[in-house]
Amino acid sequence: MFASLLSRLTQPLPSRAHDGLFTTFAPNGVSAATLRALYHQYDDAFPDEPVPPQHRYFRSLVDQIVGQKTDASGLQRMRAAYASCFERYEAFEDAVDVWRKEPAFRKALIEAREQIIAELLPTATAEAARRKHFSRWRECLAAPLDLEGATRLDLIKQMSPDDWHEIVLNWTWDHGTAELDWITARRDCDRATAVVALAAGKCGRFATQIAGPHERKHAGFVRTLAARVENGFYPIAELTLGLSMRKRAQYEAELETARTTGESPWRIPEGLLDWEGVRAHQPKYAITDGRLHYQYEHWLTHGAPRTR
């Protein structure tokens, strides 16, 4: 009893002042299925996909529980770990109080909470700065372009290879491939742009003839583009790909699937996604949901009206 009291006196609970950092997943009680889902949520995270501290510390606590306790209290302990990592102060306080007679476990819950708060505070500050930075996004979208044209393709034809790369990276395939076909048919189209378009177009599915009905409308474009890449049509290879690790893995899988056929036009050269390029693209224009607009950073620097 004295040890429990001493523990509570010497290790106060983290304040409710940080409740805004926490998002509850199960306000009416967490099920075993939810606990399992939270534990495994980031199993396949890539190194450039940071795992939120709530999930990391929850997983660590669960691993400790599984390693130390095999009795019926295991699920109760996991629920306490969940409350410590995800719930707001009141639920956390209740969860910790249940384990007042087990100071070691209680201490682990409190320390996990403290570490999560310590890591979330800078993240919250950075997020606030990010929101402020992008607070003029709608204004950027509404800014009239310094280009004239009746169609989206008319506008794209007046843009640079850097802009084309940005457009291909963010293309919505439901909008068709006419613009992509024009871009990738040009000799001044960077090879990285063409490779992204080829992989994003699911060339592996077309090469192995498993493309779905909704994808087949792109078949002619993807096949033509594959032939260009296979035959070294693109003399310029300056740009970095600008891909996340997950997207790169997905694209490499598509290219490799196409190569396995051993047939033209799917004999795509190896190592295209390994090319580091000379520079990152610096677009003036961008596209969102099919709508062309100024690239936000460029607009902020060169076109945004000053604010007081």
C-alpha cells in the first residue's frame, strides 16, 4: 500500500492540458478487434512514413504485456495501454487508477503518455505552421493563369517539362490520357516523366492482359508509351522522380511485371527507377483534380498579393 501511495505521489499524471493532442478511436470502449487493428496498422510502413508516437508506444506496451503476462489480465492491460496512448485525460486517468496496486505497470503507462506528449507537441507546432503556410491555397487555385487556351491541353502545350512532370505525378486517370499522350510524345519530355506515366498507367496489368474493363480504354496509350521507353525515345534524363518509397515500390512492381513477359513493347530497361536524376523539378503550374493552377510555392513567391 505504501509503495502504491508513494508511486502516486512521486509520479503525477500528465496534465489534461494536452487533450487536444489525442484523438480517441473508441469512445464507448475499445474492442479486441480494434486493439488488434491499432497494433498492426503500421506493419507495412516504409522508412519515409513516420509511425505516429501513439501507435509506437502502444505497440511497445502491448509487446511488454504479451511478453510478461499470459493470464486473463492481458486484455485489460492492453485496454489500459490503449487509453494511455490514445484517449484523453479522463479515460487515461481512470485506466491508470485501476493499476494503482501494480506500480511498475502504472509507471509504464504514465511514462508512455509522457513520451507521446513530448513527441506530439513539436508535431502539433509544425502542423500549425503548415496550416498557416497553406492558408492561401484557395486563393492560389482561384488566381487566373497567365496562359490562354480553350482546353486543358491547350494550356499544357504552353508549359515546360518541369510543369509536365508535376502534372503527370498528380494526374487523375479518370480524365483520360490525351494530355499524357501529348506530353510523352515530345522529345523534350524528361524520361522520369515518361517512366512515371508508364508505371502509373499500370503497364504490368496490360502486359499480362489482366487489366480490368475500366482500364482498357488506356491500353493504346500505355502500349505506345512502353514502346517509346523500350526503344530509348527520351534523350533527356535530368529530373528526379519525386516519388515516395511506397509509390516507388508499386511502380517497380508494375515495371517488373511487364518485363517478365519478355515481349516487346514490354522489354523495359532495368534501373529506370534507380536513376537519381540531376535536379528536382521546379514547376510553375500544377494540377488538382484535373484543374490547372499555379504551383503553390511558386505562386507564393512570385504571384501572391501581399497581405498585411
